[in-house]
Amino acid sequence: MPWFTLQADAIAEAQIQEVAIRLVEEAQARIAPKLDRVLLLPPDLTRAHSGVGRITEWVYQEVMRRNPDAYVRVIPTLGQHVPHTEAENKWMFGSIPNEIILPHDWRKGVSHVGTIPASLVEETTGGVADWEIPVDLNATLMDEKWDLIVNLGHVVPHEVLGFANHNKNYFIGLGGKETICASHIAAAVYGIENNLGCLVTPLRACYNYAEETLLGDLPDVYLQIVMQRDAENRLVTSGLFVGDDLETYLQAARLSREQNITVFEKPVKKMVAVMQPDEFRATWVANKAVYRTRMAIADGGELLIIAPGVERFGEQPEVDALIRKYGYKGTPRTLALYKTEADMQAIPHGVAHLIHGSSEGRFTITYAPGPKISREEIEQVGYAYADAEAMQRRYDPKTMKEGWNTLPDGEEVFYISTPSAGLWATDAKLNNAARRELAAL
């Protein structure tokens, strides 16, 4: 069971700070009396809207108040995302010194920990994936001695793990290339719409096994954040869950499932999603708009993504090149090419991304990116193009309201200002009998 929880329609900032302080207090009593060496593991800036950067800062300040000589390090759980700049660290983590915030190097900065057996991958995915998943994790995490490890993050519907955070921080956020690649392609072939909004997906079940068998000695605790929209459609914190077990995640995920999934009786013809320019600079992360809305969009419908900060496709040069070469053009084509193309086989997580980012020809995905990406580049990867400035004038955030809007010319659209904070689906797709919960595993 969790150490403690706090739930309310909207949790005030002062209460959130009290939770951060109490976490350190209880961790000192339960795990780390001296707090000499402390590792903080927050998400990267694509989760900044959750306020987790400020919470990380409060945890850091409380550790230092209790032990001014503490050796503290912060590793944003980047996975394969681009490391933060010093300015981005300051924007997200405030007063935490930049020199103690370490970038995760998913290629060279990992140590081998063990393996998730192929038999478990096959069992959980119903046989569609049958390969082992090597577990390579950040070397600073695994090779140094820590008195306390604090995982912080936003629990929200997720395309690979059903819901984000918890041990995702380890196996994806601090994972090595082979771990991330084998994991993502397994989740992709299982099916993105079979994962979204499930408490325990096949990959989550595999990670739970790996955490229990390979990471059981880590002195860690989780702080899980859940958010919802208030009466004024503002994102507010509605749940904080602190503990060191799976139930801490499950309680947070159950609340997220209740508060962060919008269910429609019939499919939506057009959705407009906005991706904030200070958080989303590549389709690799901005495609959360695709993932979180695809189960709601009607056949022949349209998803318009207004993403003025997007300036590239991949977070890494080789992934960017892969996306430009093959595009988001459907699962059958992508998997067929994966069997024969060496550049695809070298980065399977990129192949998984191509699958996740395709509408499978079922609806149109229209991108309105920043000026560094042209119409030709967008159309080459299989998307339609729109001008970002024109789309921001037509769908002005100052006048659009969250949810249904009817424009002066009669166009009706469903508007989403923060797609990464939720999931939108029809009742038929969300409650499809083919979707399995593996919570018993």
C-alpha cells in the first residue's frame, strides 16, 4: 500500500509542497536515516505542465535542509529524448544547481542489469512478440551507492504502458538503446489501441517483473501525480500518491483512468490539438496528439495538430532520418520493411514510432509546424500540411474552449489544449473486448 495519499478536486500549491516535505520525512524514517546520497528522477520537460519540476525542487530543498552536506544528483528521465539545456533546467527545476542535473546517455551511459525473458514477453503479448528484453539502465543509477532514490512523475494515459510513470522512469526514462528498442517494438506489434488506458499492459507487466527481480534492492520511493480539469478547464492537481510498491501506481492510474479519459458515444469528425512550443519540438513527442485522440476520431475524419515549436521529426539524427525516409504510412507497410531494411532493424524503437504515428489510412493527420519544417517535408512523411499562423488565427486559443466549439462559419470541432494530459476514445473502442488487463500478473 502507498505510504500516504492526498486527493481533492484541486490540491493547493501549499499542500503539494507539504507532500514533498512529508515524502522526505517519511523516507528518512523508513529508508535513509542519513540522507547522505540522494538521487532524484523526475520526467523531462515534456511533462513540465504537471508541475513536477517545482515538486522536484521542493524535495531537493527539503533534503538539503535536513542534511546540508548531502550529495544530491538529479537525472531527468529522458529516455532517448534530447537532453535539456541549462536554460531548460532552470525553467523546469528552478533553484536546483545545473551542475548536479545530469543528462541520461541512452547509448553509452548504461550498465547491463539483466534480462526480461522471451517467455514472459510472449505470454503477456499473447504470442505476437517473442523476444527477450535486455535490461540496460543508467550507470549512475546502478553503479553508484544511493541512500534514497525518489521517482517523481505524472500518471496519465500512455500509448506503450497504458499509463505513464512509475517504473517507466527506470526502463524507458533511464533505459539503454537495446532496452528501449526491444520494448517499444513489442508494444507496437501488440497494438497501440490495446495499450492506451489499460492499468497493466504486456510491457508494464514485464517491467513489473523486472523491477521485482532485478531492482528489488534499490532504496526507492515513488511520488505519483494525477491531474484533472477544473470547472474553468484549467489543469489542476487532483491526486498525489507516495509509496514504494505497485499499488501506489495502481491507485494513481485508477484515478487517472477516472479523470483523464473522455468517452464519446460516437466518433468525432474533427479534432484540433495544440502542442505547446516550449515542450514539443519534434513530431517524436508532439505525436502524443495522435496517440491520445486516435480512438475517438471517425473514419474519414481529421486531426489537426497545431505545433508551432516543432522543428524536426526525430529527437535523434538517425531517428529523424528514419522518419523522413519511411514516413508514418501504416503498420503493414512498416512491418514489411522492418523485415528487410537494415536501418530499420538498427533502431526498432523508431519503427515502433512510425507505427504509433500513423492513422493507418483511417483519418487525416494535418500538421501545422514551426517555420523550420516545410510543406514538402510534412507531406513526405504522410501527413497533410497547414500553416501554423493561419491555424492559430482560425483556432485562437484565446477564444476556443476545451471541448466542442462551433466556429462562425459553422465548422464544429473538438478542441484539446493539452493532449498529453489525457485520452479521448469512443465507448466502443475503450471497452473493446480484445483489450486485456494484466493486473493479475
